[in-house]
Amino acid sequence: MDGAMRKTRGRPRGAAGEAGSVQTLERALSLLSLLSRSEKATLTELALRAGVPPSSAHRLLTTLQAARYVEFDEPTGEWSVGVEAFRAGAAFLRRTRVAEAGREAMRALVEQTGESANLAVPDGPEVVFVGQVETAQPVRAFFAPGMRAHMHASGIGKALLAAMGRAAAERLLLKSGLPEFTPKTLTSPQALFDDLDTIRARGWSLDDEERYLGMRCVAAPVWNHHGEAVAGLSISGPAARLSPEATAEFGPVVRRAAAAITERIGGAPPASGWGC
């Protein structure tokens, strides 16, 4: 009996090895995540950002390279995301109904406004772009799938913040703060929440050169069947074309396009407090 009891104490046989394997997997995924946030990076940069020794980072990266999740450019010594990571991300996009449902509305929006249409989903205090239909204009905004933006300095982000209410928005923004990207970024909580009140009242948001000087963005939220904002739709382009008069005209157009996506996914805006 003593022997049997001893076998039940402590870790199960092989558990120590399993813990090491989990840690290795976590580190590998951390490196892949870091690469997904930057176009390219050197081994030293990745090791410093991940907090692992360069030798460990290299072993993990070469393992990921063998499975084609990352690629290595010999001439520059830089690592980048590989084709298998793209395939995994594409599977997520296929699963995300709003990305598929939004294509028709985005194409129509480009035809109506002449500007690029974008779709993004919330991820903590940021938005992640999951789709874009580009305009044929020679000067245009470009947001590749997977690009991120701080909510307070993004048209879609501000639309989502306005949709969630002040208390929830404050909790979220405490995680990231209000960093300044241009002189027009709303870094004052009072200025930001005043703007969110305006957005909530009219039903669409405006990024007035708050992330990139010379670029404006008009956005509106997409709602699920619980009345929760699960994505945002926007148009973006140079301020010279998206003048104050044009943004005032296009705001309701973007809002109607977002409502079309909402309807297509079986959603509905909240009964009150939005666009009233």
C-alpha cells in the first residue's frame, strides 16, 4: 500500500516533461505573435521582445521554419511570418461571419464614396483589420489584414468605444492609455468622451487625422443579435478628398452600410441610446 500511495503523490509520471513542452510551445507562439505584429524582425529583436535567450529563440524559429510558419531571409537576416501562419489566419477569417458578410457592403461603399472600405474587429483596447476593399484612386489608405490600431485613434475604434458605453470604455482604455500619434489625437479623456457622446448621438464616427496626418476615416459599428458591437465598418482616404463636407455626407452612408452587414448576420442595434 505504501508503494501505491507513493505513486499517487507529487506529479504524474512524465509531468515534468509535459510542463517543459508547454513552456516551449508558449515561447514559440509568443515569437509567432510578435512576428505577426511586425513585418520583419531580426533574431536579436525577437529574442529581446520575447524575453528569451537568442539561442532558444533561434531553436524555436527554426522549428517553426521547418513547418513553414515562419520564413528566414538570408541576405537581410530577418524573420517573417510564413505561409502556414497565413493559412491558419485565413481559416479564422472564413469562420468569422462578419468578414464574409461584409464584402458586398464594402464593395458598394467604395462605389458610392470613391474611398477604400475597411472592416475591423475589437481585440482588447485595439482593433484588428480583417478586410479591405480598395479604391482605384492613386492615393489611398491601406490596412492589411492583421494590422492593428489603438481604439482612441481610429474611426472604427471610436465607434466601438461609443457603442460600449463610458464605464466599459474607461476600463478598456486604462489598459492602453491614450498615446499621441499626431497633434490631433484625442489624448484628453474629457475630449475623447465628449467625442464619443457625439458619435453615439449621430451614429457614426470620424477619425480626423488622429492616427495619420493627412488621412481621415468615417466609421460605424456592426451589431450582433444581442445588440453588441462586434465589428466596425469604415471608409478612409486623404483629408483633401474627405473634406468636412464630404465626411458629413458620407457618415450616414457608412452607417447604412454597417446596418446592412448587421442585418445580414442577424444582428440588431440596441433599442435605444445609439444614433438617437
